[in-house]
Amino acid sequence: MLIQLLTIHPAIVAPVFRESILGRANEAGIIDLRVVNIRDHALSKHQQTDDYPYGGGAGLLMKPEPVFAAVRWAAGRGPAGARPPRIILMDPQGRRFDQRLAEELAQEDHLILVCGRYEGFDERIRALATDEISIGDYVLMGGELAALVVVEAVARLIPGVLGDLESSVAESHTSGLLEGPQYTRPVEFEGMRVPEILLSGNHGAIERWRREQALRRTLERRPDLLETADLTPAERALVAEWRRAQER
């Protein structure tokens, strides 16, 4: 997969693409991460990417010309034989990003993430986009950090990026539930001990315990997720029993 992140501040993004799991996957060619400087596609000699809004108002807007040029340039450099890219505007007004959307985007060949700055985009820039995505109901100073969240969530679903394929399958939200508690050595720390079931070596019992703990944690912290989670009839009965106990 090719992921191109378009920004006027490449120095914010480039170091992340060189570090840790993303950096190793990029270097190994498992995923192709690139930063495109929108200023390189500006028409003026001063590489202007912003201007005042018509009708007045606070702040500046991203100009359409350099963004259109940068997106078209990036789209023309997709993998050979790839499907057309998903062109994503990082925007607080967009679709809320979640694990399901990350899984959807991980099936693509080519993603272009466009990071805004200033007070937002000239409205005509939206005509370029196939998607508009928000990571939450708040406003950042630019789209770069939000875009990096999307890149991390998507990249880790691509085979080979994570060393252990199972690690992306059992995590919170992937199964529709929150992940239950996990432990490592030492067995006991400041009076807190690893549950005996995890030391038993009985893998079937351990998996059942983990599933039950995931159900409990989801009920305690995000009960709304249980409405759409894929549960067995026995699990739904167990959750109903816990809910009745909470109400007593």
C-alpha cells in the first residue's frame, strides 16, 4: 500500500515515518509511506498556500490551486495497476474515524491524506475528496496529527507490519469489545498478583477467561459497544445477568 500525506509542514510528519514499527515496515517495503509538501505545488514564487476568506472573517483558508495540484501530482504516482486512490481530507466535520473505517481503508492500494491548516479549506477543495475524516469532536491546529493517527491505525492492519498477526486481531474494538486485562512478569508486584488462570497452561480456559474479562470491561466502560458486538446467546445471557446485578 502507498500512503501519501500532503502537508505544508512535512517536518512534523517525516520523523514519524522513520521510527519504530512504521519506519521498519517502510524500510522493508511492506508499506510505502511518503510525505508531499503542498508548498512545492504553489503557483506563487513565495509558495503561498493561504489567503483571506471572501466576505471577511477570522483567519486564513487553504487556497485551492496548490492543493489541487499536489493531490493530482500524488494521484499520478500510485502503484502500477492500482485502483484509484482514496483521497481523504482530515477535517473536524468529517466521518468519525473508528476501527471499522481503519479496516476498510486497509483494503485499499493507495491513500492520499490531505492535512489542512489555518481556518480550514476553501470549499472547492472538497470536490477533490472521496472521504472526509475526523478523529474526534475537537479542533487541532492542523490535520497532521490526525492524519498520523489514521496512518498508524491502518498500517498496523497490513500483513507484515506487525510481527505477530494475532496482536492486531485481539485488541480493543477489533472484535467489537474492549480488550481485557493483560499481565507480564513479575508474577507478583506490590501485592498485586497475576491471576492464577494465566499461569495454568490451560489455553482453552485462558481464552474463555479472556473473553469473559473483555465482556466485563466493555460492560463497565463502554456498554454501548455491546449493542452491536457479535455475542453468543450464552454471552448475552451472561451480560444480562451482570446488568441485573449492577442494578441491585
